[in-house]
Amino acid sequence: MEVTPAHLDLRKDQGLEVVWSDGRRSFYPIGWLRRMSPSADARELRKQIAKNPLTVLPASVSGGPLVATGAELVGNYAIRITFSDGHATGLYSWEYLRKIDPEPPAAKAGD
């Protein structure tokens, strides 16, 4: 059985809360979502950081705190989030969101 979101709540200055069809709840802080973007440029940056922790991160376009400026569903399988630093190319599939949950099920009380 494929697990899909039953409810999505994007709090632009905080993060994305997902209630999954299996009852699990996940919360993804905005910074975490941006850092874990599945876009090609973000994947490449994570590889560079893994090789060299002193890698220089790209400058923010907005200059202010990172927030989500919008989101849209992509078919029945993903969400695209636009960030205040101008990044908007990552498609977060439901499968990918489950994989990058910052608090895995074993760590959650009551799961």
C-alpha cells in the first residue's frame, strides 16, 4: 500500500507538517526542506559538502530569513516549494519526504 499525505500544512516561516495516510505525522522545518531539496544543484552541493565541509554555500537572494514563499501540488505524487532565496526547482515526492523525515519513526514517541 502506498502511503500518501492525508493533510498538508505549510507554515511559510516554520515548516511543512504532513499527516500521512498511515497516521504518522512529520514536520519538516523550512531550513531542512531547503537543505534537502531533491533538485540537481542541491544534490551536487550536498556531495561537495560531504567531501569538503568548508564548501562555501551560495548567497541568499532575499538577504532576510529563509521562508517558503509558496507551494504547489505536482500531480498526485509531489509538492514544489518556492523559497525566499529564489530556489524553486525541487520536487518533493511523497516517497522522498518520507525518506528525509528529520525525526524518523523509531525516534518518535508513541509510534
